Amino acid sequence: MINELLFMNGYGVYVLSAFSFTLFSFSALYLITKVQFIKEQNKFVAKFGSLNSEKAKSAKSQRINKEILANVTNN
Amino acid sequence: MFKLFQPNKIFQITSKAPKYILLLFVIVLSIGLMEALILSPEDYKQSDAVRIMYVHVPAAWISLGIFSSITFLSISGFIFKNKNFFLIAKSLAPSGFVFNIIALVTGSIWGKPTWGTWWAWDARITSMLILALFYAMYLISWRIYENEEKVFKITTFITIIGIVNVPIIKYSVDWWNTLHQPASINILSKSSIHSSMLFPLLIMTAAFALFSLLIFLMKYNTELIKIKNKGLDRL
């Protein structure tokens, strides 16, 4: 059964390499995008942390900034 | 109406959605892979080589769909002077480009057992390669130009020129004698593909669409945070 699945009447090498390339591309794109996202999120947290209390209060008044910070703690 | 789609308002949704989309994608992809590799029948002519269709065709469809969407969004961004449209278009491009590459590579792998060659300068393949070049130019433009107005103009220009290629890709198999077979699936008329093959193809298309949605959301959120980072610098 497994041999049949892998051999695929002699086309296994073509079929499995096409599927493997697709899944590899998916994984690579997902990881690159995730790393970029985390990097940008960490940069935001670091910048936010360096603000003085007045500026931090003003930045926190924006809902999106609060959401970004909330997401970091959730992750 | 555009106010509903303001980044500040939709971030709450776009930041939470990826984990659910990822879960759904894994489920749909698992079903699709089982259908495509095990349950679907082999072709009477191409035998098991036909299974490559289940990754090649959805990748090609989605890369074409994404490029058309990018063009529409870029033109709309220009007409309505809405930056968010450009941001959405920019976030869609990476997955469109990767799907384009997948379509080219898997098509090349499929070509070897069916046509006896890895590559042919056939109208369909060449026009898909040209689309990949337009995607590359679009993505590079976002990287090299700092000025917002300039990058909006250049990327819109690239998409307007590139969209001319999309109907050429679609009708290349009808207009020229190519190695590619004509379309087996037609929305307006009866499809020539059997339901036992159509079903896994649609499942795989759904999985690929979910993946592009996932990447789009992650990229869009990254772009929003980038903007907010610049905002913190200005405080």
C-alpha cells in the first residue's frame, strides 16, 4: 500500500517533488512573514517602552496601539 | 463606506483572525492532500502524473486572481486617494508571487513526464513567467522607493501594464498552438473534468486561498505596526 502510494506507477518522484516543493514554499513564506511580524512587534514594544509617561499616555489613547500591546502579551 | 475599512478599526479583527485561519487551513489542506494523493482516481492517459494538477492549477488560479486584485486596489487607491488600498495590495503581493513560482515549478515538473521536457517556450508558460517578472518588479519597487507618492505611482503603473498579460495567460491556449491543453473548467459552460477530480481540485483551491488569506493578514498587520512604529518616532 505504502509502496504503491510512493511509486504511483512510476510518477511518484514527479508528484511527490511537486507537492514537497509546494509545502516547502508555504512553510518558508509563513516563517518569513511570521519573523517579520514578530520583529516589527518587538520594535514597537521597545519604542513604546522608551517613551516618557506623557507620550506613552498619548500613544495609548489610540486603540490600535493598545491592541498591538495586548497582542504581544497574548502571544 | 471606506471609513469602515480604516486600519484603526479593522486591526482588532485582522490581529486575531490569523490563528483561526491557520487552523482552518491545516484542516482543509489535510483533507485536500488525502483527496489529491490517495482518494482521487488516476487519469487514463497521464496516469498518476495528473495529481500534480492539484497543486499546479490552484497555484496558477490564485496568482492570477491576486494580481488582478492588486491592480484593482492600486487603481482604486489612486482614484479615491486611499492609502489603505495600497497597503492591502502590498500585503497581497508576496503570496501571489509565491503562488506564481509554485505554478511555474510544478508545471515544469509536470512537463517532464507528460511532454518529455522540463521547460518549453510555450505561450502559457512564457506568459506566466512574465507575470512572475511583474510580481518581482512590484515587490522590488516597494523595497527601493522610500517616497510614498512615488511608490504608489510606480506600483500602479506596473500593475496596469502587468494586467494586460492576465487575459493573454487565460486565452493563450486558445489563441496559439501550445503544449498546454485548453481549459477543462468553465464557469459559463459545462466543465470537461470529472467530479471525482473536480472535488479534490476545489478543496485544494480552498486550502490555497486560505493560505493566501493567512499570509495577507500577517503581512497587513506587520505593515500596520510599521506605520505605528513611525508614529511613535514622531511623538
